[in-house]
Amino acid sequence: MALQSLDIKRRSATTTPSAGIRSTPELAKLIDVSKCIGCKACQAACMEWNDLRDDIGTTAGTYDNPRDLTEHSWTVMRFAEVEPEPGRLEWLIRKDGCMHCADPGCLKACPAPGAVVQYHNGIVDFHEEHCIGCGYCVTGCPFNIPRLSRADAKVYKCTLCADRVAVGLEPACVKTCPTGAIMFGTKTDMLKQAAGRITDLKRRGFAKAGVYDPKGVGGTHVIYLLQHADRPELYSDLPDNPSISPMVSLWKGAVKPLTSLAFGMIAVGAFFHYLVKGPNRVPEEREQEVDQ
Amino acid sequence: MKNNPQNLLRFTAAERANHWLVAICFVLVALSGLVFFYPAFYPLSQLFGGGVWARILHPFIGLLLFAAFGLMFVKFRDLNRITATDREWLRHTRELLNGDEQGLPEAGKFNGGQKLLFWLLVACVALLLLSGIVIWRAYFSPLFPLWLIRLAAVVHAAAGAGMIALILGHIYMGIWTSESMAGMLYGQVRRPWARLHHRAWFRQMTGDDQ
């Protein structure tokens, strides 16, 4: 245990329980897309706190900068110009980054013990010192978040500022957001906060306003408040009903321990076959039939 | 037995070297592959200098195995064509496992079981190569769509597990069938052994009609 406030609930490639005598309230970051002005202060704060500097890239003709998440950019504003109804243009800006799933696909896929952990407060964190660079987390993630660095072959993503949260601070992006579009607290409080805002948005003509807290991954610890919660794809292809892919479940499911057991059974079976049947020698009488 | 001039040449030095190169590669690739297969096997990574080294080395050893196995494939492909006799042979598995080969049809240089193993291994190695390239994150994964990487991960694990099971069986048959290991180690087998286990091949080699 490093910090009591970061008690680990689940650990990758570990089949025995982690520390579990204490319970910590589940935390969540609420991103109210309807309040976001796209200033990217959250991106700057993330770089600042985590001491990250991305390479200078190129523009694709949109405000997205950088164009995608990288090992240096753990959060990226994604700008989408959409017409939810014909003739009604909306600029939907979504702060993309790790969703901190309750059932994390990255943790499930990771083969290195302790390289991916989930704290009791819900934060999913990568411990790069245990990472072996296989990229299985990238394969397991339903949100396309982890990025493998070419420089050191380790994966990186948003930590939800676990180091700040551990000592009672809010994540850097939350602290810096000038419009209060990013909020942080217990998940219960954040859902309550969102509920009030939804009522407000509905009064203002967004009939389908709602929370994005997808059940397919057990809920998330980063939740969005969307004006069009019925159409998450409007927000730069936010997945509609994300879940761990059945392929990943099959790959990492019960088949593997059973197969491991089967290897053992083959070895034990062969040993007992040898004991019972003895070596398959050329019988004495057959020796005589051939001139040696 | 090594020096008996009556012995039959079963495998040439080149064939034996080829086989054992594949075998060494297989042991290394299986042990390093198990590291990623299931947490219980993770300590095997220590044999390779840790998890990162296991991850780095595994695919390169795999490529070497593919190359060496490819040579074996070319060399033994024709000898492993499955015939009606082989299918009949395979129906007698129970008697074989009891050590009773009396009722079995005559086997050539390779019996039905060996031929079946050969083709199953060919399938496994081909699947492992193709899926392995797709999940080789350092060089190739970014070239493929996510759904294909996920499929390849499943295929790779399944084919790898299948190959380990097949080789475990192969090793056991080599141990259980006395003297067969000599064929692959020294290249030669004794005539009574050949006559008992590979009668058709024995006759072909000796011109003997026994």
C-alpha cells in the first residue's frame, strides 16, 4: 500500500483479491458539454500538472489540437459541427480522455501483474514501471484511449490526477476550467449535480439532455452531460453503448485457466499412462523375426 | 545400436538439425508465450529477463520457428499425405494406446497419427504467424483495424494453446515409444523397431518381404 487514499481494488493479471478492508466513496468527474467553450485550458492544465509536452503537429482544418490523444496528450478537445435538426447548427465540443470504467477493458486485457490498477475510488491507473509494452490494453479499451509511446514502449493515459486526488485535490483540468464545465466529487454528488442541470437544459429546449454513464462498462468515473444524450455519436463518435468486446472477453475469460488446467491434465495423464502401460518396447519375440 | 550397420537411416543429419532447431524455438516461444497467456505463468518471464524482454523476444523467436518449420514443411510435405490406410490406422487409436499394434494397418515412414500431427501443426504455425503479425504492437498492429487485432489475439491464444497440447502429446509419444527418440537423435533405428512400428517403410528400405 502506497497511500491509503489510493487503496487498490483491482489489479491486472492478478487472480487473488487486492486490499479490501476499507471502502472509499466512488469519485467521478462530470463534464458538462453544454458549458464547455472549447478554450483548452484543461489541456494546458493537464500538460502542466503531468509535465507533458507534445510535439508540434499539423492541423486538419478543425480546432482539434493536437488531432488525437497521444502519450503526451492525455486529454483532447474534440470539436464537432453538427446539425442535430436540419438548419440548427451546433458546435459540440467534447473533452476526450480516459473514462475510468468500473469494468475496465484495459485492466482485463493486461497480462502484466499490477501494470493496470483500479483504486477503490474508481480511478483506473497505469503503473508504467510494471508495463511490458505489449499494447493489450489498447486492444481491450472500448474507448480507444491508451497510447503506446515509441520512445519507451510504455502506455500512457489520463490518471484522473490520482496523485492530486490522493491528497484531497481535484484533478488539474477541473481546477482550471473557467466555465465550471468540469466538476469533481463523489459520483453520487456528480449525478445529483447533473440531474439539476438536465432539468435546466430540458427547459431550454434540449428534450433529450442526459447523463452519459454507460452501463455496458459498469458505469464510468468520468461522466458526460450531453444535450443530446440519445445520440452520443454526435459528439465526435462517442460510442453509443460501449462494452468490453466479446472477443476480448473470450480472449481473457474462463477459457484460459481451463486450458492451463488442460495442459496439466495432459502431462499428468501421460505420466499415468506410462505407469499403467509401461514403455512401448519391441517385444522379445518380434526381435527374433528380423536378422540384426 | 548406434554403430550397427544393419540399422536403418530414418532421418539425415540435416533433417535432425532442422527438427531440433524447431524444437528449441518451440520451447522458447511456448514458455515466453505462456507469460502473456495467463497470470499463473507470468513468473516464466524471469527465464527471459523479465516481462519486457519476454515481450520483445517472443515474436522474433516465433519468426525463427516459422522459418525452420517452413523448411521441415517443404521437406516432409509429400511424406505426410494422408491416405485411406492412414485413416484406417487412426481408427485404431485405442489399441495403439494399449501398446497393441497387431491390428493396425501397416504404417509407412510416418503413421496416420504422425501425419495428422504434421498437418495440425502446419495449421497452428500458419495461424500463429498471421495472427502474431497482427498483434505485434511494436511494428504492425497500427496497420490493422481494432476488430481484427481483437480477433487475432483470440486466434493466437487458441492456436498457441492447441500447439502446446499437440507438442505435449508428440513429446510423450516419443518417450513412450521406446527407441523412437533414437531416430531423431542419432538418425538410425533398429530393424525390429522399424518392422514393428513402420512395416511398410521397413519393407521399402530393406526390400525385405517379411
